[in-house]
Amino acid sequence: MSTGTTASTEPTEAERSEPLVDFDVLSPHCPSRTVLRHVVDRWTPLVVVALQDGALRFGELRQRVGGVTPKVLTQTLRSMERDGLLSRRATGGVPPRVDYELTALGATLARPMEVLRVWAQEHTHEVLNARETYDSAPTATEGADTDAAEAGADRPMGPVLHIHS
């Protein structure tokens, strides 16, 4: 007996706007892996932390981050701008003023990066002690070639996160 309604096989508006694939950073060809690599490269986390309190000029940003060359900072800022994580605003004047500021998307990274920054600062002594213990142990290099080969170490390492304050 029919109630007059039929089940529709057409996707709803919400279903049409959903991505067709689920992203998985553990999948080698997933685009989310590239996004993750950009987000956790050497300088992006530091730029996010530096900009979390507001816009900075290039020189201020470079001084706040510390240790980054102008060329590398420029590359990082361009990459972040391309990814929609920050905006670059140039205003007239002599010399011209350029301010960098996190976008709404970039601001969503501020809290996770702050958590990583705090973790790194709180656990630096433990990590340094673990390294010293590992490096001074007589078995630190024994079997390393076998272990590395078994673990697939011939493949490139994933992204490395460096946090400085």
C-alpha cells in the first residue's frame, strides 16, 4: 500500500555540496598529505604562532620568528598566502608598508600550533635527555641498518615540525 511518497535516489543539496572523497593523510596520494606537509613545514608553525596576536610587517615577523632568512620567509609567506592561511596587505607610502595577517582559515591553526609550542617547551629537557641516552648507548647503532630496512627507511621521511619560541 503506497503512502504517496517515494524514496528519492537523487542526492540532497547537502549531499551534493559534500566532498566526493574522504581525505586521509596516511594515503600516499591524498591531497591532504600535501596540505599537512605545508602546515607543518619548518617555518609555517612559527609564522602562525607569531601572527596569532595580529598583523605584523615583514621585518617584525622575521625578527619575531628568528633564524629565518628573508628569502625563506618570503617563500613561506607566499605558500601560506596561496593556501589561504594568511593575507598580505600592501599600503602606500615611502617605503611601502606590507602587513601579514592570518586569515580565518589560518587562525584555525593558531590553537593547535600553540599546543605544539607549549608541548615542545615543556618537554625539551626530556627529549634532549632521551637523545643523549640513546646516542650514548653502545647499541644505538647496532642493527640500525637492518631495522631501518625493515621499517622502510629507504622512503623519504614525512614532515618534520620545528618549534621555536
